[in-house]
Amino acid sequence: MTKTLTRIITASACLLTMSPLALAQRAEDREAIEELMWRYARALDTFDPDAYAALYTEDGQFGASENATKGREALSQMIANLRAGRETRAAEGDPAPPMYHMTTDVWIEFVDDTHARRHSYWLTMNGAGGGNPASIVAVGRGVDHLVKIDGRWLIQIRDVAPQD
């Protein structure tokens, strides 16, 4: 009971110390981050290299290991290669089903006014098609490192296999 009461008092104190403008800005930032990640999933699912790369910072990266894809040009090429592979399969009579990337249990952690981490579980699925049922391709947990530049939230690091 004491822990619960302490949490309620602490949360209330935090809310009371934030100005209405700060609260409104935080809500706007959350909405902008949700939109960013929606556009991310759509760019990935439609294999649009330009739209995908534009969601990252200039030095942004997919992955956090030494094998990470780094920089907008490399990120764009990564998606272009995926699209080319799908087009080759289709030309050979083996079209790939549509792909869907989803996230669940999202928590946005604001580090400061211009940096945030987005924690989530993710799921990649192939849609039904060509006589095949929908299927799960991969699942995991991710931490996205986001940065606000010139009033716009962008992905700095998309880590779909964090070690922590």
C-alpha cells in the first residue's frame, strides 16, 4: 500500500510541476513519434527506399551492432535491394506475399526535450496470398533512439535486437 501511495504522490507531483504548455508539447511529441513510426512501417511494407531513408537522421542506422546499416544512402539501398529481390521472384513466377510490420506494447521514454527512446515488441508477418495463409516471419523486441531536429522527430538508431 505504501509503495502505491508513494507512486501516486510522485506522479501527481510530476504532473503538477509541468506547465500546461509543457504537457501539451509532450502530447504533440508523442503524436509525432507515433506518426513517424506509422510512416516507417508503411515505407518498409511498400518497399519505398526514399520514404524509408527520409525517416532517419543523416547518420541514422538500422541495427546497433558492427553490422548495422548506417546513413541514409545505405538505408535507401537496403530497401531498394529488398524490393529488387521481390521483383525478381515475381518475374520468375514466385510472387512474394504482402508484408506487414507491427508493433505492440509501446512505451515512449523521453530522455529530454529532443531525445526519446521508443520501446516495443514487434511482429513481421506475410499476408495471405497465392494459396498460402498468412504467416509470422519474425518477432522480437526493439528500442528506437529518436531525435528531434528542427522540430521534426527522426530515427537515429532502430535497434530490433537490443542486448539489454
